[in-house]
Amino acid sequence: MMNITEQVAHALLDIGALHFQPNKPITFKSGIVSPVYVDNRRLPFHPIQWRVVIEGFGQLLDRNRWLCDVIAGVAMAGVPHSAALAFYRQTPSVFVRKEAKEHGTGQLIEGGDVQDQVVILVEDMVTTGGSSLKAVQTLRTAGAIAEHCLCITTYGFAEKAFQEMGVELHALVEFSTLVEMAVSRGELTQEQCSIILDWLSDAHEWAKKHGF
């Protein structure tokens, strides 16, 4: 029987979430240029695989027995997953904006009052962690207790930043594990895997080394 990491990895590969394009690399919001990326935004279009992810988050919560008064999503990519998880567990839900809108109420946290509430943050993909940690700070400023962040996947670049903020990051599947699974399924060759691992070992300098 597959564990939750394997189930989520298969689910992501089944929906074509892993994109490898070394000749046309993409630039992340953080400025990192990459020959590969994981498109978790495809999940809501594939409810069977999406359910695997949401149930995986639920298993994380149950296994660790964390207190959880509110589930918060990081706008915008984290919101579908946080809302689905909150509905699945019948837990109050909010989402955290990166910046307040000029119209409307101008709030950074939408949905309810998180004062003195234990909040579990949900993100889709964590690269450097900037968006997630900004959301943590917003929650804490509003009086919430925010010490855990769940994500579907992570590249493994953000652990130190999370530690410095006193936040534990919990990924359903590490990026390197997803790549290994893609190789085992015949969806990536060993040569392609080597290119990805080369990028992963020095992501900030990869583009310069390869003329991008």
C-alpha cells in the first residue's frame, strides 16, 4: 500500500503537473530561473487527484494532532486547497491577501477574526517561502497563533527562513521525490533528471551557468 507521499506524487504526475522545459526555462516570482516547475494549480480541474491531496493534508493534521481553530490559505494559489481542507474537516477558514485592496474593506485577512486562534496555513508550492512567511506575519499581527504551514510541494530552499520565523513547514511531497517518481514511471530520463538535480543544487546560479 502506498504512503501519502507516494499517493500525492502519483496524483501530481497523473495530471501532468510536472513540466520540464530546459530550453525555455521559466522565472519564478523570487527571480529564480528554472528548467522545471510544478503546476499545482491544475489540481482543482482533476477532482479525483485533488481529493488525494486534500485527504493528505487531513492525514497530516490527524497524525500530528495539532490544535487547529482556523485553516488559512495564502492568496491566491493556496486558497482552493485551504478552503477544500476546511470544508472537508468542517473547520473555519480564512485567506490572507498579499496586500490590501484599495476598494472594499481593505482587509488583509478575509473571512473572520483570527485573534487568539490557532491557525494552520496552507500553500500550494513553497519556493523561497516569501509569500507564506508574509502571510504568517500578517496572521500574527492580527493576534493569531501561526506555527505550522502545510504545502503540497516544496523545492527545499526555504527551510532556514521558516526556522528563523519559528514556523514548521510540512510538505506532502518534496520536489526531489516527485522527480524520482517521474523517472521510475518513465516520464523523465536519467539525463533529464541530472539536469534537474544540477539546477536544484545551485538554483540561484543555474541560469547564469547555462546562458539564460
